[in-house]
Amino acid sequence: MATAALHYAAAAASDRGRKRANNQDAFGFSIEHGIYVVCDGMGGAAGGEIASSIAVDEVLQVLTARDPSAPIPKVAEDAVCTANNAVYARSQRNANLSGMGTTLVALVVEQSTVWVFNVGDSRCYRLRNGKLEQLTLDHSLVEEQVRLGRMSKHEAQRSPLRNVITRAVGTQNCVTPDCFQFEAQPGDLFLLCSDGLTRELPDAEIQERLGGDDPLQERTDRLVEAANKAGGRDNITCIVVQARV
Ligand code: MG
């Protein structure tokens, strides 16, 4: 059975949170080109903000300018590599920016096919028929221990090492993203977010607040508001993308 053509609608929100002096998260998207990106920068006084905004710009640029016949996983790798080189080069030129880097999670849609690629602990989830599922795997020390069966989820959430990420864009001269491919169904909702959301809200609460029939922007704002109410200890960024017939 042929599926009806899908189109996509999106909403986004980013907030400094209640504890941090500035917002080092960055996001960007092009509904026309089917590209959505969230980055969470780290390092130095201004470094995090610079790293995340460079990475968003570079990834958007490489993906919007892509050859339509090029396979997306290859383009995604090129885009992350370009972003990595731009952040790394900038950090090498300025001692104040040394060591800066960023996480990255991105979604690319072409009709009903969806690709997700990520570096670090920013995540992509899918809400389908009211059920939330995490599509990405965190590149973080504790999550890798959980996957190896050496640590429980509960221990991971409380570990003093929970902030340590094992892959970042811009901290070394090369990085490779994970890339996943999915088939979207009408009504599927994809959430890209920084850890300022997922550290404050359990998945069950994200699922509940993301569901329903309210406009996408309202649901997105509600998530950010809930993370702030839960503590707002970090910057919070969400992009919500919905597949529609
Ligand atoms: Mg963060």
C-alpha cells in the first residue's frame, strides 16, 4: 500500500533556565529543506555559545547545499566533520576558546524517510501513538556503562560522572556521528532536545506533555516551562517536528 505524502510542521523553544548566566544551546532549522538541528555547547566563558552556534550554522549549510543524489548518512558525516573542523580551528586560534565543543543532534526528513544523527548527549525521541521512544544513544560515560550492563539507569542518573560525554563536536580534529534511519508515519512527532530538558524531566513526563492536540508551539513551550519548574539547572532547548498528511 502506498503511503500518502507527508509534510512536516515544527516548533522550537530555547531558554537559559534558572541557574545559568547565559544560553550555550543553539538550534536552527529549515522546514523547506527538512533539516532540524540542536546543539549544546560547552567550555570557557564564551566558548560554549560560539561552538554551538558555529555547529548549527555549518550543519544547516552543508545539508541545504547537498547534492540530492548523495546518501544522507554520508552527507551527515560530512556536515558533522565540517562543523567539527570549524569549531576546532576557531578554538586553536584563540586561547580563550581552547577546549570548546558542542553536542549535536539533527533530523533530516525526505518524504516519509527520516534520518537522525547525533554526537554527545543531546537526544532525539519519537512520540508515536502516545508512546515515547528514545531514538538516539547518548555518547556519555555513564550511558555507555549502562549499555554494557555495568551500571543501572538509577546509578547513572546520580553518578558524579554523569556530565562526562565521550564524543563532542570541535574538541578534537575528527568526530563521527551515529546515524539512524526510520520510516515516519502520519502523526509521528519527533523531539530534538538538549540535556537541560532530559535531566529535569523523566521520559514519562515528556511523553505526557508532548501528547494531545494543542498547537505544537504550545506543547514545546510547555516542555521548557516544566523543565524550569523542575529546577531549570541547565539551558533547555527543544525542537518538535510533526509528520502530517
Ligand atoms: Mg546542557
